Amino acid sequence: MALIGRLTLDQLRVLVTISDAGSFSAAGRSLGRVQSAISQAMKTLEDIQGVELFDRTRQKPTLTAVGRVLVDQARMTLASASRFEAIAAGTRTGLEPALVLAIDPLVPTAPLIDSLRALRDTFPDLSVSFSTEGIGGAERRLRDESASLAFCLLLPSVPDDLMAYPLMDLNLVPVAAANHQLVRLDRKLDRADLEAHVQLVLSDVHGIDGPSHGVIGSRIWRFVDLGRRLDFLLAGFGWCKMPLFIIEPYLTDGRLVKLDITDEGISPTGALPIYAAHVRDRPLGRGGSWLLEDLQSRLIN
């Protein structure tokens, strides 16, 4: 019998069943025990804790105020014990006790949400947490062991100490607000045109560019999160290169305009590879492997 000091999980289970069933006799029927065994379990629990859980002055024993509070605590304890057992059982079959993810800001959100929802349905007892990082932050969290799986850019190439799995190619489009001076030029733009205006650049949490893909000139405003950069882009404070899946609605309604750049060396028509990655000598468990395969199936056509 499971014990917590002199307290047993069975006693807590009986207490919760009485509360749910409405009486000692109904709890006995639900648990397949005689009523006297139910009564004795509750009397022992009250003696151990030094409190009265039931008011026995009435025809039918009724939970006291402290009894009602402790029923809620008993539910949480039983749930925690059940989760404890589930995590231990899962670990015996190769399921990691927890899966910690780190995600670069350019990774599309919608398919990741769908995969995480499917992961939760498949492994309901797997604890999953994640953090969104500035550019390069997800890769850094792999190395300091605060994340086990990252979805990220790996530029200029995949490091030797990481295992990387291609997920998708991300196309970036140069854009500015419809009222921005670059748009009002109404012609093809060269490097000198772009250098004369603020470029809105994604950086890591330390204010460093990370990969300097497509960074032009010195008039740079740095952002860690994509949403805030979008706000400043729409407000006309600068130009930048954005994923099409984010800006498409704003191109459609005319709030943003695609910039026509003449120099192929700075025009971001090339695709950026998005990877799932983990440290080579720290392989994924069943949950991480399942999530990776599911996300690949959604993103790789």
C-alpha cells in the first residue's frame, strides 16, 4: 500500500470517493468494500491528521469545512501520484520524462501547434515545455542543455556537434509599409537606396545579429521577436525581409508592399533552411522522435 508518512493513498482515494458518491455506503459499493471498512479508513485518517473530516452529528455524515478543503488536496495528491507512475512507466519504454523545446522566431507557428496537439493526444503524460528565442537562441539552448530539441536556422552550415533534420525552406520577401519612402520611389532599388533607410533586423537576446544573412548598411534597428518587428514595419519605421506566411495578409490589403531590388546579391530570393536539431550525443526519446516525424510530415511535401 502506498504511504506518505502514515498517510496512505488508499485513504485519500476513499475520502475522494465518499465526496463523489455522496455517502459512506455508496463509496463502499463503488470501491467494492463493506461500509465498516470505509468508516474505519476515515476514522484512521482523522486520527492521524488530528482533524474531523466529517460531521457525524447529522443522520448522514457530512464533510466539514476542513474536510472539503482536504478533499481538493486529496484529488491533487492522487493525480500527482498517478502522473508519477505514468512517467516512470513511460521511461521504462523509452519515453523521456520531459521534452523541452526551443524555437527560433522564423519557424512557422501553425504546423507546430498542430504537431504539439497531436503529441499531447498521443503521450498525455509527457511534460512538454518550450521557449521562443531570438535568432541563434534555440541553438544556444541545445548546447547549454536547457533544451533537448530545437527548431531553428543553422547558418552558415550545420555544426558538427548537432544532428539536424530538414523541415522546410523559408522564403523571405523584402517589404516596407505602403507609405514608406522606399515605396514612394516607385522604381527598382539598389544597395544605395536601401542603405539610406533603417533596416529592421532580427537579433539574438544579447543584441547580436546572429546570422547576418541579408543585413545591409549600418542603419539597423534590432528586434528579438518577430511580432514587435512587424509592428514597427507596419508603422513605417523601416524595411526588412519577412516570411511570406506572415506578411501575405498585409500584402493583400495593401498595408505592405514588396520591394523590387535590382542587386541579386542582396535580394532575398534564396530560401533559408529550417531544421529540427539536437546535440549529436544526446539522442531524442520516443516523444521527441515522434514530434519530429509528425512535424516533418506536415512541412515536407
